[in-house]
Amino acid sequence: TYPFIKTTHANHARSLISGMSEEEQSQYSAVLVIGGDGLLFEVVNGFSDRVLLPSSSSILSSNELQSSNNGLSNALPSQLVSQDAIQHLQRIFYSVNIAPIPGGTGNGLVKTILHECGEAYSAMNATFVAIKGQPRPVDLSCVRLSNGARMMSFLSLSTGLVSDIDILSESMRWMGEMRLYVAAVYYMLRKRLYSGKLYLKLSESTSSGWDVVVEGSHIGVWVTQTAYVASTMCVNPAAHLGDGVFTVFVMQPMSRWRLLQLLLEMDTGGHITHPYVKMYVCSQYLFAPEVDMSNGVYSLDGEAVDAGPLEGVMLKGMARFLSLPAQA
């Protein structure tokens, strides 16, 4: 059978998926998600909600991290996701394939899949890939928020400028992707600064501990997992599905002219070489803001989440999406 369900409200898909038993899920070989990254976010987290209950311990506050005399490794919880939970999650995600069809504002993941297949971006080509494609492992990450809630992510986590543009432009959704460009001009003129510490477990580091890569003022932090975060925005041309790492961009304080250059370069990936952008590759991150963020907002895969201390860990090849063989 091929049931068709039209969602009617926020988190409709998430509640439907999370309410399915594994036996019910086993009746289907794939779920086609026609919408944007937001609907895909609901589906992915609907699957993981069966396993990822809120953590009993919350992340330490920024002040607690700053004042810790024993180092960050002793301040943080020892494990974000247990091995039993990882195995359970993989069993759930590997029992059904996911196929996104673009129908929303961002569509970053389906753009990345089509790009790696050598297919032009369109709903028709995405449908062709869904019909003819084979299962391909795709990375997910587990992100824990300051309130202990844990969510799965497939695209990106942003704070500061990028989250302001993404989330606070929601009232202009009727403009489509153009809303992002209008909001970018507005927030460029405002040029807000943020303050905090960013800790990473760097992929190239010889140490198993944490490295502090940001301390103090910055314009924004952008943790990405894919080559594209929107159908027209190539955040990292070198990224590949299933490469098992985060690419982290830190935007340092800069003039409005430099910021304008940065925003103009984001669509093509030119921001990677921008003099006020630092890029890191890591497997785990923790961000601790130095100011009260109770009224702030972060963007997780384009969805608004509460601001505050948070951490994320990469889960390589956790889910399976339908795709054609990658083109060299």
C-alpha cells in the first residue's frame, strides 16, 4: 500500500512517525517527504523520538564552564548518546529509507543529494532519484539543548547572524528564498555582535580532548553537515554525504563592507576564503554563550530552538536516504 498523508499543522509528521511501532514501520520500505527541510526535520526526529528521551542532566552554563578549574572534559557529561541508543537508532533508521522531494523554502539536503548524483535541482529529478535510487548512508548528528532535550540534525546548526537571518525572517516566508536575502541586508546593517566560547573536538588534533577555537566576540557560528544548506547556497563545496564530520564556520567581527562581501560570497562557497571567516573540521562541538540568551534563538536545520549552551556529536552514516551513485 502507498498511504498519502497531508500534514495540517506543525509537528504533525513528527507525531505520526513517533507514534508508529517498529512493526508498523516494517510494512514500508521508504518514506517520501514532499516539503522543505522543516518537514524532513520532523520526520527524522519522529523516528529518533522513540529513543532519545530528554537527558537527565543539562549542559553547564557558560559561567560554570568559564570558572571550571578541572578543564572542560571534566565539566561535560561523559556521553551524549549511549552505544545502546546508537544501535537502536540505527536499527530504526536502517529499516526504512528516506527520500526528500523539494517543496519548501530551503531544501538543502535534497539539493546536496542531487548535486552528488550529478542531477539538476528540480522536484522531477528528486522524484526520479526516489524511484530509481538505492539506499545510501547519510550522517546525522545528535544535538542536546540547554534544557536537556536531544534532537537529530542532518543539515546545520547556526547562532548569531545566520540564525537571525533564517529564523527571524519567518514572517516573510511568502517571499520564498528571497526572504533570506532581504533579511541578510537588514541584519548586515544592524551588525550585532555575540559573545561566547566554542569548544571543538578537532578531526586533525592529536589530542582526544577539547580545543577552544572561539573566545569572546563574534558575528556568528555555523556548524554544517552538507555541501548545500539551501538550494541556492553552497556552504562547503568539499563536503560529502557520509563523510562523518562537521564543518564549522566562525564569523569574526568585521566592517559592514566586509560583511556585505561575505554575504554575497555565501551562495558559491566563496566565504570559505574570506579573511574574517575561520573554518574548522570536527566530530563534536559545544557552544557556551557568555550572555543571557533566554530571549534568543538558534536555527537547527532551519527550525527555531532555544538559545543557550548546547552540544552536538556526529553519528556517521546513521540514516539511509535514497540516492543514485555519486558522481566524481
